[in-house]
Amino acid sequence: DTEVTQTPKHLVMGMTNKKSLKCEQHMGHRAMYWYKQKAKKPPELMFVYSYEKLSINESVPSRFSPECPNSSLLNLHLHALQPEDSALYLCASSQGQGAFDEQFFGPGTRLTVL
Amino acid sequence: KQEVTQIPAALSVPEGENLVLNCSFTDSAIYNLQWFRQDPGKGLTSLLLIQSSQREQTSGRLNASLDKSSGRSTLYIAASQPGDSATYLCAVDGSNYQLIWGAGTKLIIKP
């Protein structure tokens, strides 16, 4: 199984809502990533988990809260988002958090904040 | 600071042609370079990863080369098909093992 899955595919939420994005991989990878991608731009790294511990937080606002319940799952909890947070949110995983490790991406969650 | 550039930003060619996409980077001290494909509104598909010790990688009709000394990589697509239409991104490893991305080349293959 060389797949990263993400749910939901689409999400529309108001600025006062609380929602969560989910990501799952069964490749035995020990590093997992959240990226944000705006239209016609490359992905921007948000968070990296390595061996279920947060290793990188790219100065992301606290209204985004990551969680790694186990080595296969990664969540992104959303609260009090702004319309400018609307984007495609991508999850990725790699064998480790090393320079030689190929990253595999999920299909993304298209988030719209009203 | 590592910078990655992809030229051209967009490319339109007739079906069946062979084509080359370019990726250049400013700091040759990389461990690997990855080529991705992204269909509109979709996630990224990893196409090829070239490690710094390698000069090229092949997968089907795709061939990626790497010249670290000149800071360049090319993605060669043979016998292009309409299904190859997508945006192609290259990325190199940066500090903290993060990926440094090019802006992508939007490829359109005309039937």
C-alpha cells in the first residue's frame, strides 16, 4: 500500500466552526507533514511530525492545531479560521525525516472558509 | 538561500512530441531532487526522486537527469499524451530536511 489518504475531500466552514482534517498512511512511514497550497502556488510547509513528535512548526497561527495520535494518523484541528485560510491542505509522509526520503502526498482537502 | 526556478511557466505542445521541462537551483549542495505532477485541484504525485549521487532516473516514458555542478535538472517526457497534461513541480531538500519548491510548469498536450 503506497497511498496517503485524506478526509474529507471538501470542507466548507464558517469562521466560528471547529473542524478537523484527517490523514492516514499504512506504509510504515515515521515522518508526516501538513502543507497548505494556494491556487497556482507551490505547497507551503506547515508542520512536520517525526516519530509522532512535532519537529517543525513553521510559525503557523494557533488556529491550526496538529495532532499525531499514532504513527499512521495525522490530524489538523481547525478553529476560528479566516477566509484567507481557504486553500488546499495536503498531507504527506516519508520513511524518515531525512534528506534522502521521498515524500508521498495525499489527494488533499479543499477547504473553504466563509 | 536555496532558490528553485522552473522555466517555462507554461508549455503547450501537440500530442506525440518529446519534451523537456527544466528545473534549476542556486545551491548545488543538495541531497536529492524530486519531480512531482499535480492535476488541477488534486494532490501531488511523486514521479521521480534523484539522489545527489545519481545522474538520472527513469520511469516509463519519463526520464529525469541531475547535474549538481550546474544546478540543473531536466524532466524528459517521451511521446507525450493528452493525459500528461498537468502542472509539474520540482523540489530540492532544504534546511531541516524541508522541500524547496519551484513554481511549476503547466503542461498542456494538445490532441
